[in-house]
Amino acid sequence: MAELELGPVLRHVTETSVTVWVETDAACEVDVLGRTARTFQVHGHHYALVVVDGLEPGTQKQYEVKLDEVVVWPLPGADYPPSILRTLAPDRPQRLIFGSCRHATPDALEQLGYEPDALDTYSQRMATQEPDRWPDAVLLLGDQVYADNTSPKTQEYIKSRRPVDVPPFLEVSDYEEYTALYSESWSDPDIRWLLANVPSAMIFDDHDVRDDWNTSYEWRRDIEATSWWRDRIIGGLTSYWVYQHLGNLSPADLETDSMWLAVRAAGDAGVDAAPLLERLAATADAEVDGDQDAAGMRWSYTIDYGRTRLVVVDTRCGRVLTETERTMISDAEFAWLAEQVDGDYDHLLIASSLPWLLPWAIHHVENWNEAICAGTRGPRMAKLGELVRRAADLEHWGAFAESFERLGTLLAEVSRGERGPKPASISVLSGDVHHAYVAKASFDPPGSVPVYQLVVSPVHQTVPQAIKIGFTIGWSRTAAAIARPLARWAKVKKSAVRWDRLAGPFYGNELGTLVIDGRVARFSLERALRTPGSAPRLATVNQTPLAWRDSTTAEPLAPFPARAQLS
């Protein structure tokens, strides 16, 4: 009899459907509310994605998961409320939670002194609430797993498979070891229950593969010369497709996605789909090297939550890094992004795992570093710049100046209503940098919708004192005044984008919430805290209104709620 290994994980949600992902220990038929799917196989592991469609908008149903007609979820004796499928409602306020950088689980790392896991703590609170207070979706913005910084538990598994005195040592080496990472992270009881009740969307960042993944042309040249990298990148992207990317696709997208159709056909025939997915992984990885044939693999995607449009942008695998070209996303990817922001919606959310707007001084340093690495101050400075780039992780949008300005121009056009009706709010959601903050970019003419940068990181990680000091200094006007001439010395052009810090920096394990009600939008940030003798709790550390007036009439829409209403 087949058993449930991981899941259920609720994924793409619409007004009439929810997709449900599971991993099982054997081939079987998976049933959720009478909708069924056969499993497919990758390297001997079995998975299914069930499209539960034909539902009514704004409704909720308790559900079970059956494998070959045997109920396997909810787990027997589990001390959690029943699992529920909820569809979107066009007239209901939306609540989206988001964050990034979740390292393993509290149990796996308890001996390392981590603060409470913010997502675990959120799940524990959610289990005490009525379902109508649950979020409509959770957006995980990268570093869902740490392939290069494994937990003691995963390290023991790695030691049981191969020698660890040669590269990649105790880092993950292949698909099989990636499955152990996902198993460790998603079998955490609180996370498992949360993902079984809240639809999720995901995108990778560097630690899902390796720290500073695709930082530069030189980085790729060096890593590709190692004996272990190919297995790592193929395993990483193959597992990403299975565990994360597949569930980002809508039911309509699934019906036209050639890879999904091929994988599903292989599953129906009892054939392992690993060769299909490994060819896709190799092709996707080649896009960074300027391979035009790779442009057809797009990890970016769009989801509409009612009148809110979420555009999730791949800023890792979609880069172009050659001897003559350096862009955060390719021309084809940027053209796709421009198409996605066209249209009629109330709120635009651009999700980029890497922040677009950084602390001012750090942005200027990244500008400087990119320029000298390109040779503006000679070959010796270029070599020094590459060493600094890798040591200091200088690889955000600020280190891709042309792409930074191009995105700024596009968002300015949206803010002025040049690409469709003017939205009520525009926000860039990001993580990566192990602290949280709110920044705002404003554009001419007066009346243009401001663009907010909302950064929430980490969900479960440590924040070294050096990071706190560095980012706090990075936000100072004095540091910016010192760093700006450095960028000019490196022949960096003056940016057309100006931004202000509204809140932060905040440190600790945190989770962000967006509440959207019509054309009103607000953001809140909560930090997980532990009080001796009691369970972890979430404390609100910031609230920021994003849209509280109609941008076309300047008339107030509704008062910004008090703190208690957001907690």
C-alpha cells in the first residue's frame, strides 16, 4: 500500500480551483475531493499534482487525501484542525504572507541557537484561528532549502551515501540529496499543516543551488571547471521543477506546458521522467551563457489574486553572463515582464528574490564594483573587484546597473498610467539580505503612484552582528555621501531612480503580510519572539499603508487601520 511521504501542499489557487501536490513512496492514484491523478516518477521518487477544479468562488471545503482509495491525510492522531481547501473570492479582502530564507527546521537546528522560526510560529497561531482569518496565499521568495549549508541531520545522510572529504564535501551533490533537503524542511509538522491549508507560490534564490549562484561570468567559469558542479546544478534545477516550479503553474498553463505533458505521459506509461527533466535543467542553465535556445524555459510566472497581479521574476537562472553582456534578466525575459505589467488591475506586486532598492551606500558600492569589474579602471582593479564581489555578495540589482535602470523605467511607466489604468499601489517584494525594511521610490510628475520596496528576510536564519552593522551603516546618509563619489570614480552614470527609506532596518526572523481590500493596501511586519517559559509568538514591528487614497482622484478610500486590527 502506498504511503504519503510529503504533502499535501496546496499550490496554485483561483476562484474555482486549487492544485494539490504530494510525494508518495510508490506509484498510485491520488484522490482529492473526487479529482484524481496518477503519480509520476523521478529517480525512483513518486509525485502527483491533482487539479481540484469545479469549485465555487469564495468557498471552503474540508478535504482528505486518498492513495488508491485509502485515506492518508489528515495524519492519524494529528493535533491540528481539519485541512481546508479555499477558493478566492472576488469581493473578499485578500491576505498574502511572504518572506525568504528558511534554513531547515527548528528541531534540526535547535542546538545552534536560532531564534524562533517565523513561519512555524505563524502556523501555530493560525491553528487557533477561524479559517476566514487565514491568509489566501503564502509567497516564498527564495532559499527554501540550503544546498550549501546543510543541517547536522542532512549531513549524516550525506555521509551514509558518499565520502565527504572531497568536494562538494557536506554540501548537496545531486537529486537524491536534494530530496532529503525537501523532506527535512517540509516534514516539519507546523509547516506541513500550514502548506496543506494555504496555497503557496515559490521562486528560488542562490542557496537553493549555491551561495552567489550566477554572480558573474568569472564565477560561472570557475564553478563549471569543478568535477561536481554539473551534478549539482542538474539536481538542483530538476528538483526545483518537481518540488517548487510545477505548482506555480495554473491549470490552464498545465494543459499547454510541454514538459508537464511529457512528464505526465511518462508517468502513465510507468517510465521514469528524470531524463526529460535533466535535459530541461541543462537547457535552462545554458541561458545564462547567452544560449538563445534556452530562452524557452521560463521560471518566472504571473498569478492574479482577484484584482491584484503578482509577477514573480527569476533573477538567478534568467541572468545573462558572458564576456560582453551582463544583465539581471535577458531581453526575452524583460519583454515578457513588460507584457505582464500591462493591463487593468488594482495592485501590482513584482516579486524578486533580490531587492531592487538597497540601502543607498550599498547600492553605490555595487555600482562601483560592477564598473571596475568591467574594466573601467584597468585590469588590475578588475581582478580586485571580482574578489570583492564574491567576498561581499555584491550581486543584487545594483550590481546590474543597466537592468536596475530598465526596471525603474518600466515601473515609472506603470506608476504614471502609461501601460494601462493607473493602479492603486505598486510594490516590489524581496528577501535575501537577512533584514527587513520598507523603501519608497517616487516618480514625476506629481500624482504618479509610488513604488514600495518591501523586504522580508529571514524567516528562519541567523543574523550575524556584522550584517546588522553593515546594513545599518548602509542606510545612513553619511555612508551614502562617501560611497556615491566612489561610483562616480568608477565612471558609473547617475541613476534616474531616487528612493527614501520609510522603515527599518529590522532584524530577526520575520514574516510580512499584505492586506488588500479593494483599492486599499497595507503592509505589516511581524517578528518571531521567544519568552522564557512560553511558546514563541509574533510581534508586530511595522505597519505601512501602501494605498489609502484613490490615485486617480486623491480622495481617501478608507482610514488606515489601527495596530490591533492587523495583529
